[in-house]
Amino acid sequence: MAHNRNRGGESGNLTLIRGHAATFVRIEDPELDDLPETFIDRYRDWGRSVTDAPQQYHTLAAAVILSTIICPYTTLRTSFGEIRPNIWAMILAGTTITRKSTSMDMAKRLLTDSGLDYLMGTDGSPEGILSEMSDRDGKVSLFHRDEITGWIEQMRKDYMSGLLESFTRMYDGMEEMRVLRSGKIEVKKPRLVILSGGIKDRMQEICTMDHIRSGFLPRFIFISGSTNPDQMRVIGPPLPDSTGADPRDAILAEVQDIAAFWIQQPSTQTITIAGMTKKVTKQPEPRTMTATPDAWTRIQQLQDDATRLGEGTTTPNLYTPILTRLSNSVIKIAMLLSGARKSTVVEYIDVVTAIRYSNEWVRTAMEFARGIEVTPDLNPWEKKAIKIVKYIKDNGGASRSEIMRRFHVKSKDIQDIEQTLVARGNIKIVTLAGQGATKKSRVEYRFVNDEDEAYPSNTEEEDKHRVQLRRIPGPEAPTS
């Protein structure tokens, strides 16, 4: 299979921060062509050959596969403690064709076919989820949600409160305990990996600065992308490589080989105590990773660059935690690249390769953060209202049914939204006479200009059938 050196997101269209590109790459870092090919490259190239999903999805999915295999069995010791290479991934899709589910399902099927015990249940109460984690204590637990937006939104409910904080602590490998009437739930050795997806606009709508301050969102690696109709492929038989073999078999064999290196089986020893001989089972010792001096130097530069980038933005308290946490995730990716080589030494090439992969992650994280920056502490309803007003303004009006479909507004909520936006002076409502056999009238919204309260109608028919609503003074909505 020909190797494509464009590593799933090396982009020249980077977010600018006060004149500087938002990237962790330094000028002295080796070019992509000078870096060795990795498992992530091979997996991405295979994914591109069989699906029309954006290649950056496969890059991140490959990292999740490595994390699922390796994270329970090794850590990297630092001056601040140990780093375990468990990662959280979120594919932020648009409303167009994205194939996020396809790319995630490919990764899960490969893990399943490799024979790993990795998947945990994701539905239920916080106690149910923590009980699942407790049952899997010390084992990897892959939390997969194809659409994580609704799950995060549920966290506002009383019975789900505290779960995001619990997840955040377990990401860091901290013990988690919850005392119930029926007993105590303890997770002593959490090994939590997340593979999730969501609609970007919807995620920005429900997330606030509280999700940033808590540390939950900054722990994710974000990626986005879409597939346009010209890139779509029709379904067909699997494509063999030049030898006639299924390329997936080679990827699966490599996954199994990596797993065999890291997942060591317990050994049995015979011991004699006080003249009595018995067999005991000895669990394998976890392996600790080290890093070369050059690798440590580049890691230190990475974290310094992340802090400087965050502090150089318009809202440091938003961007700095996202970028510094992302730099920690890049270190974890470097560990996984080392682990995929069946090595316990993180080399300089592992660090710079991980940094090269991170370009698209940095860009996506910055775009996602900008969506929160506009309305950092508004609740989801207020964010949706602002988007509705902007849509009506940009499109010269919109029908009620169009707003309900596009913004997922339920029939029981639409009247509250109408009354609020009319009271604020943002819109006025127009009822038009129906046409055709049904003669059913339709309701449309018009944006109200600050300079011209009497918004001009488009046709005489609108003037004839308009329901005049008096503008009620109220606070202006925040601008988007």
C-alpha cells in the first residue's frame, strides 16, 4: 500500500493567535518525509482505502486503538507524577455527511476481532456506570458514545450530577468512591478511554465555561471534518492489496502483535514454605516507560509553547487549559507510538511525530473554543435563541416549521421561544394565508431592525394577512 505522507491533518490553514499560527510544531522539527512510518500511518491509509471518511478521523481512531491496548500496562514517570497513556477522543461533525460513526465502528470491530476485553456499558445511572468501572478495576474500559452530546446534556439532571467530575478524576487515574445505602462503590485503578462523536454546533450550544473550568472538556482530543458528495464512494466488495490479500488482515495482525507484547499473562510458580509445597500465581509487573534526553527537551518545549499560545489569546482562561491539556495528550500519543514499536523508551522521533499529528487537533480545539467564547456562560436555551435570531436575520426570515426542524425545537417549546424573542424586540411574527387545496396558513418570522421597527413586508399578501404584534421593550440579545 502506498504511504501518503500527509498525516491526517497537516494543514496550512491554521488559526491565527495575534499573528502566530496556532501550532505546536517548531521550525527545527523534522519534516514528515524524514520521520519513520508508524502504526497510525498504516491504519489511516487502510481506513482511507476502504471508506470515504475524512482521514483525520482514522488518525485519531488509531490512537484510541493503541491507547486501549497499552494504557493499563505502562506509565511515564515525570517530576510531577506519572502519565498513563489513556486518551479521550471526540469527533465533532457538521450537519453534512461526515462518516464519524463509520470510522468509530471500524476501530471497535478491529479491537473486538483482536480478542481484547475492552468495552464497558455506557447507559444507566452514575452508580451503574461506576459499578461497571469497579467490576473492570485495573482493566481498560472503553466508553463509546456515537452521540455524546445528549449524554453530556443529561448531566444537568440531579440524578446524573457529579458524573462528569468522577470521569475527570478517573481520567487522571485517581480513585473514585461513592457511598450508597446499599453499599460502597470503589474504583481504585481506573483505566478510562473514551471514543465519542457529536455535532459541533450542538456541542458548542450545550457547553459552557463550567465544562472548561472542571477540566472535563480540555481532556479531549477534538477533531472535525466532512465528506462532500463528490468524495462519496458506492458500496462494493473489499479491495485487495497488490498481493491479493485483504489489507485489514495485516492491520489486525499488527494490533494482535502489539497486544501480545503489552498484555502479559500471569505466571505460575512453585514455592515451599515450612516443608509444604504449593503453586502460586504471580501477576506481571507493570512496565514503566522512560524518555531520552532529547525527548524530554522537546516535551518541555511543547508544554511551554502550549502555555504561551493560550496566554496569547483573547480569553486565556478559556484557551490555556484547552491547549495545555492538549499538550499532555500529545505526550500520551508519543508514549503510544513508542509502545506500538514494542519499546518502553520514548524517543525524540515519537514526540515530534505526535506533535505533527496534533496540528489538526489544535485547529479543531481552537475553533470549538471560539464557539464557547462568544457566549461563555449562557445556558443552552439562550445560545439556541441567539442562533435562531441570527438565522432569521441572515436568511431574510424563516418559517416556524423551518426553525423547528433546523434547531430541533419541540412543539411544546416553540411558543415560549416566540414570545421571548418578540418581547425582546428581536423578531416579529407574520401569519400568511394558505394556498392550494388545504388553505392552511403558515407562520413566519421576520427580523426586526433596530433602526426600523416596522420591518418592510415582501409582498402585499403579507400585509393583508399579517398578525400585528406590538413590540414589547426588553433586553437586547447578546450579539453572536
